Amino acid sequence: MKIKLLLILFFVMALKSWSQKTTVALLPFEKVASFPAESDAIYEKVKQAFIATNRFEIVDRKNFEKINSEKELQKTENFLNSDIVAQANAKGAEQLVTGRVIYVNYTKHATESSFYYDCNISFSLDVLDVETGQVIYSATLKPEDSFLNSVLKSSLGANSTPAKAFDNSLIRMQKYIDAFIENYFPIHTQILEIVETKKEEAKEVLLNVGTQTGTQKNDKYSVIEITTYDAGGKSIKREVEIGELKVIDVQGAEISSAKVSKGGEAILEKFQSNAKLLCKSKI
């Protein structure tokens, strides 16, 4: 019993050590029966996109099943505090990302002197709440390619086989996946200090982000003013973008300097008046 307790406490503490990153459970996609290899490749592309941000702890299928096993064990054993169980469940997977390949279509085109292939892909990405199983965000992604670009790549031999056409579709897919991650999992942070002003405008600020959240030079942030209203007994929140920032120097785990690229006057005025400001990462 003591060994079992220590093992579960070790698991909980390991999850707690991830607290500086968002923990996402990422499950393999539902496969198109005719194209199982392509379905796996698309899943790996999505997984690597999450990993590349350096902002997530990815819980794969095996670890997610382990969390569920621990959850069932905790229901039957009385030696673990329920608050710790709830924390472990939340840290293990508050949200689950899964997807479904809708189609993978190959088309062969013939020209006077050669031929080339097009590969059209469509897939969905869903974010589910683990407790309820409900989809809380969904997007359908479909990388596009122009006819002229396809012909150009064909002339260079890039789309000379179905496999090469699929690989090129995977490359085009990157920006769509990145946009999905940015839209649903943006970094939220705050301005710590305005370090440079000129003519009543903010020119440079310090942000509470750094290597810990995968921040890099040239990352962009929107500066948003949040105003809350009480209307009919309900609290209504209004968000208005007042400016933009661009990271110029990552100075540590939790701090970076950023140049004000837009809205310097409004940022300075709102910051000095203690308005509620939120900085949100953007592509």
C-alpha cells in the first residue's frame, strides 16, 4: 500500500512540475481506411507543431490511459486526498485534442511533355473537455495550392509521384496548424514595465514571457484593454485591441523586452492609468 501511495504521489508531483506549461492530451486521428499511413503522418505533423512551440507538455495516448487508470484506482482506494486527485486529473488532461482525416485525394495531371500529381487533404481538429467529453472548439483545415504552383513544382520534379505530392501538402499544412494552435492556445501575458517612451508614446516594454513559454525574438503580441460592465446582474467583458508589440530580446525564463509597433500613445496612457491590459500572442 505504501509503495502504491508513493508511486501515485510521484506521478502527481511530476504533473505539478509541468505547471508552467499547458498540458495537452493528443490522441491519434481517426483514420481514413484507404490511407492509414497518411493519417498517421498528419497526426505526427500536428504533434510536432505543438512540440515546436515549447509551450506544451504533450500527454500521448499511453500516458492518457495511465491517467485514467490512476483515476479509477483513486475511486476505489481511500488513501489519497480527493483534492490531490482533482489536481492530478486537471493537470493530466484538462483538454484533449483529437482529429479526423476527412479525405486524401490524389489527382494525376498530364501535360504535353510530362505529368504531375496533386494531393488534396482535408482534416478536422477538435478540442474536447475531458470531464464532459464535449467539443469546445473545432476547425476544419484544408491546405490550398495554386494550379500554377503545382505546375511549377511538377516541372522541377517535386510532384512527380503521389508520395511527393503528399509531402508537399504536409509542408503547406504547417501554417494552418500553427494558426489553429495560436487561435485556441494563445499566450496570455502582461506588460511589467514601460522602459522607453518618446513624445508621450510607449516605445519599448518588458513582458512577463520568456524561454519558459517558448518565446522567441520577433514574436508578436496584441495589447488588449479589458473593460467589465455590470448589466442586469451579469458581468459583461469587452476586449479592445489598442496596440501591437514585437519581441526584440528574450532576457530569461519569464521576461522579454518588446518594441511597440503600433498604438504607443494608447498603451502608455492606459498603462499609466492602471487600466486592465492583456497581451495575447498572435501569428
